[in-house]
Amino acid sequence: MKKITYLFVLASVMMLSACQDWLDVKPSSEVDQVELFASEEGYMDALNGTYLMLGENSLYGDRLTMSFTDILAQNYFIPSGHNYIDLVFHNYETEFGENHISGIWNKAYNVIANCNNIISHIEMDGADKFSGNNYNLIKGEAIAMRALLHFDMLRLFNAPFKGNPEFLGVPYVDEYKIELTEQSTTSEALALIVGDLLTAYELLKNDVITDEEQPDGLYRENRLNYYAVAALLARVYLYQEDFANAALYAEEVIQSEYFKWMNPADVIGGNDYVFYSELILGLYSDNVGQTARNYFVHKDGSQPNELICANRSADWYDGDDIRYKYWFEVVSTMDGDKRFMKKYNRPIEDDEEAFYEDPVLPIVKISEMYLILAECKAKTNLQDGITILNQMLAERRAVELDPAADEVAFTEAISKEYEREFYGEGQLFFFYKRMNYPSIIGMDGSNIPMDDTKYTLPLPANEVELGGRVTE
């Protein structure tokens, strides 16, 4: 796989928040933007800058993958006194919790502002300024990124769609402007998200990732390419229970055969613990290794950020499951044996980088497309759903589901796969929320009652106090 160095030239933007800080813009900012968007290369630099922002700790570089959302899902054993202990109980109203929540919100809307800025300028400039298909690629990726972020903000800050589709929650900001955007209901926001993704889908129809041989210098892997947008459409349609459309787009990605199941030999040979060939969208970040070491490398003594895998995780995997084999390790400590995740292991020495795949965070994977397709097909033909699910289980070397299983057993198997497949990737909490489960299994094996207040993050205080946001 090609190594990619992303250029980072970030356009000066105003934070779309109720906080007045976003009015503090240097007079030179407009000049800087004129220079940035004066060329096709400037647009590419600005877009690459947004990808790097996605990989920062406040978003997918940490909070929305390794730590915050997976702690809400009970994936780690969090002892008393740990920094994250309140999140285990879904208590968001602490200084630590509020800081993390506002950090996620502010960074997400900051990136959205960057996307809107790119979209605004590129629409004013028109396609004549760009070579080849680059106008469509840049605009399509920026629109898709805007949709991706709004969807994850909706999954965090809005009540579950199943049960409360008209919840008034996150604003859908689709313009680069100073004025605040009014909040949308979940149904309204989902319609706007789908609209953006369909627009991006059409713009990216001629994405070179669909070619068997890509031209030199055009790296389309692990970006919001054509197939990544199709996969996001499958994810969003599933969330709003449009099973026909979810199946349509998931099947398109699968049938492309572009994304290959991981070859177990590559895990050891290439230190590929994220299963690189399966990534439809992955975010490059040089900080992956350091962040993972902060959480998943044990040092005897006080470690307020150490994340120990919950004991329940060991019971999830059966057969000769390659995920359990390659994603976890048991470490002997002064307090006994502890299980840590090694999915994000990276070399400490620079000269060892050549022996590893690129440092990426998995955002969308081919395995999710199989799970979506299986769930959707089972709505009309249970046997079809079981067959598709078993294709995935066979690739994971897990015990396959009995072809004669009933609907209850199938649903339990789907749930189990979300628990096993997305460890350390932030998706399990979103699955529980999509299903609107009345309870989930806690880190200690106990039953934890769930409701809208636990599934729904509170809006940041500044949004409520200064922006006049409505809270339900």
C-alpha cells in the first residue's frame, strides 16, 4: 500500500458556535483564503487539512474510536478514581465529561465550517479552474465529510431515532456564515444527511477508485471516495430503518470486490492489526501509536488513562476467531493478569515504520456492509440474512450460525458481531442506540438500564447559554 504524506494548509475559519470566540478573526484571513483558493493545489491542501482534523484526538483520532464512545458501550474495565469513571455510568455532567463533550462538538463543527468554506469557494470558481475530474472529487469529498460529521453528531446528541424521530437536536450547518443555524429534528437532519450523501455519490460517479488501474499520483484509498459514500448511505439508511435502500448500497460496495477480506498471514507479516485491506474509509494519523500507548500499554503504578478490556470481551469470541487472536493480549501485572487491546500497535522507532501498514483509524469497513446487508435481507427472507452473516463469520474463523436458526437467534448473532467486530472503533455504542436497547451489559457483566438520557449527550453549555439552543 502506498504511503501517503498529507499536506496541511488549513484555511482560516470561524468556529460555528455560540461562543463569541469565532468573531475574533484576523483582518488578513480573507487575504489568506484568496491565496489558498487561488489554485487547484490550494483546494487540495485545504481538503487534506480537513482530513487531518478528523484524525485529531477530539474526533476519530481518539474520542470517537478508542476511548469515549467505547467507554459508553462498556468495553473497558474502569476502576474507581479513573478519569473516565463517570462516563461508565453515563454521567455527562462533570467537568471532565463536559470538557470532552464540548471538545467533540467544537472540533466537529469547526471541520464542518472548513468543508462549507471549501464548497462555497469551489462553487463560486466553477469547474473550469480544475483539471480532469478534480472539481467533482474535491466538492464531492467536502460534501460527504459534512454529512459524515453531522451524522455522528446526530448519533451522539440526538435521542434514538427508534422511539423519538422528531427530537429537536443538532443543527445542520450547510453554509459558511457567521449566523447560527437553527436546530433540526432528527428526521429533518437525516433527510439533509442523505441529500448531501446522494449529491456526493453523483459527483463521485467517475472516481478513479472505480477503475481497475488508478493513474499515478491520485490516491483514492481511505478517503471519502465513491464506495465510502455508498457505504455511508447504507449506514444512514439503516439507522432510519430504510432497509431496502440500506441493502442496495451495502450490496453495491460488496459486489465491487474492491475491498478484500484480511489474509491472516498479513497480520503478522505486515503488523496489520486494523485489517487494512478491509477499510472502505480510514483516517491517517501519525498520533495513532502514541494515543494507543497512552491507553493500552500497562505500566505498574497510577495510570489515570489506562483502558483494560472488560472481562466480558473474552466471552464474546468463539472458534478460532482471528479477531480475538490478533486484537488482544494478556499482560501480567502486580494486580494480576489484564487484557489489553493491540489493534493500534505502532512501532516506537521511526526505522521500524516500513514494517507496518499506514497508521490509520478504521471508520467504515467491508464487514459492516455484510452486517447491514444481512440484517436488511433478513427482514424479508431470514435464510438469506443467515447466509450473508455466515459468509462474514467464515472469514473471521468464528462459529457459524445454524442455518435453521430463528429470528431471535439471528438478531442475537448480529448484536454479538457488533460487539466483536468493532472493538476500539466506537461503533458499538451507536449500535446499541440504533436498536434502542432498554439495557446493555456492563463492564462487570451486570445489566445496565438505558434510556434517552443515557443515550443522548447534552449539548455543550455554551450552545445552550449563549446560543439559546432548545434542550428536551
